[in-house]
Amino acid sequence: MTKGRKAQRGRTSFTVLLAAALLGGLVAIYGQQWLERPRVVSGPEPEPPRPVEARGDLAADEKATIELFERSKGSVVYISTSARVIDLLTRNVAEIPRGTGSGFIWDAQGHVVTNNHVAQSAPRARVRLNDGRDYPAKLVGASPVHDLAVLRIEVLERRPAPLPVGTSGNLRVGQKVFAIGNPFGLDWSLTTGVVSALNRALPTEDGREIDHLIQTDAAINPGNSGGPLLDSAGRLIGINTAIFSPSGAYAGVGFAVPVDTVNRVVPQLIAKGSYVRPALGIEAHDEVNPRMTQRIGVKGVAVLRAADGVPLKPGDVIVAVDGQPVESVAQLLNRIDEHKVGDTVRLRVYRDGKETEIATTLRAGT
């Protein structure tokens, strides 16, 4: 045998021995790990899922709430507002969303009632019905002092039914209320609560007050504005208008315009496009009123000027309207606003050191 063949056979043997050694090492390592692995011990078969027990009948109050929502949601609408903006560089016109809110069908003519701050947030509005139909809306009229507005949509077929209207004069603290609206754009949401308080007042941007508000703990959030507040019979008792919250979200205190105010204002908005407030025909100012009444020592509203034919004169202090005391101009305006133009009211007036009763007829305000 040649030396070359002997060398080649030697290299082959060495390679075989090396491979065998490596294989033996791997078997030793992984074989030990395999032996140390926990072994799966077969056991009993897992139990099949337990059958779901049929639920019993719903409680009576749950049934009533479900029925109220199903009956009322078709009368509640989703309102979105937008404005057209012109790009000064390209001259292109874009439709920019402004906000969303809620409202409800008022009558068979397609009038939709909502908050003024919802309707006036942009010049263009659209109303979406619960069945998905969408319509452009026209502003019919608004009353900023009551935060109320009326829109109108043209629905030619399958007109949604208006909400039944209740009364707010006989509400009681503690009675159940239900709010339907579109909080944060989450459409047709229902929240429940109770009447927490009555006759609350909130200041408006022009320095006046919205009076006789209903306070409720039913969750009201941005987007609920303009939606209905219902009693347990599904009747409209208020329009959700504002929340009291440092964060801007629900904090347990919400407010609604009472339906008695809505019933007084909305028909005028539909008929005339604006609300004509009844007035006494006098001039008075909250800025100077406290100084004048404190000097006299009487709580009330001091008359600065009086129109012709008004049985009041400068220097008079109105202390009550129909037996209800007034201590500020805003309070006096709200007392008068409970009446209509042409009504006669009785004023208790402090004049020349003594109180006297004066009857006067309300006229149209400006």
C-alpha cells in the first residue's frame, strides 16, 4: 500500500472518530435534558362546558326602562354642525366639522328642538334620524336667554313621531328621570337618574340668568346638549343644557331647561323666528342697583327710568312680583318672563318710605 493511501485512510478514521465523539456528547447533553423534562401524565378528560342556565324574567323596572327607550329613541335626533372655510392660497372651499349635539322631534311639520348653543355653533347643520336617514336643517328661530333653538327638516315619508310633552311645574326631588342623547358622538345613549334639585339658576354669556332649571344626576356630557329629559312615563319634562364640572365631563350635576319654559318659548320661535320677552317698560341695571337699594335699606330692584303709561317712576324699588320677592334685575326679568305679553302682574313697590301694590300690564320687550 502506498504512503498516500495510508495517509488518506488515517484522515478518514480520524474524521469518523471525531464525528462519533461529537454525536456522543450531544446525546449525553440533550438526552439528560430530555430525561429531566416533566412528563405529561395522562389524566381524566376535561369536563365539558356547563350548560348556561336560562335567565329568569327581567324585573319590572328594567322592563319599563327598556320599553321607554325603545318607544322614545325614534323621536331623538343626532345634530352635527359644520362651516365652510376658504383656503386663502388655493381658494378651495372645505367643509369643517364644528360639533355635535342632540335634539328631538317637536311636531309633524319636522321642527326639531335643541339648545341654542348647539344650533348656533356653526351656520350649517344636519340632522340624522334614528333609522339612519340624514337631512340638512334650517334654523327657524332661537332664544339665547333660554338656550333654546328650533331647526326644521323636510321629511316626506315615514316621519318620526314627536315626543309627548309633560309638565315641569309639579316635579318632585327624587323622582326618576331619563336622558337620551349623543354624548361624545356615541349616538342614542340612555342614562338614568333622579331629579336632584329644582329652580336652579345659571348665568348666561350676556350676564343674565337661565332660571327654574332642573338639576339631575342622570349623566349628561358634551353631546347630550339639546336632548330630552323624560319622566318615567316617557313624557318630555326638560331639555338637557349644561353640566357643572371642573373637568368638562360628567361630575354628577347636570341641568335641564324645564318643559314649561320650552312650551312658552318654542311656539313663538316657530311662529315668529324669535322670542319676544314680556317687559314692564322700565330701565334698571344690576351695576347700580345694589348701591341704590343699600342706601334706601330695601332689597329689590330700583327703577331708573319708566316708559310713558307705566305706573312706576324713577326711585321706586320693586320688591316682589305676584308675591314672589325679587332682589336683582336678573331675578326680576325671570319673574316677568313667566308671563306673556298682555298679562297683568301685581308689583309690590317701595315708594316714598312705604310699600304699595301696583298693577301693570306687560308689554313687548326689546
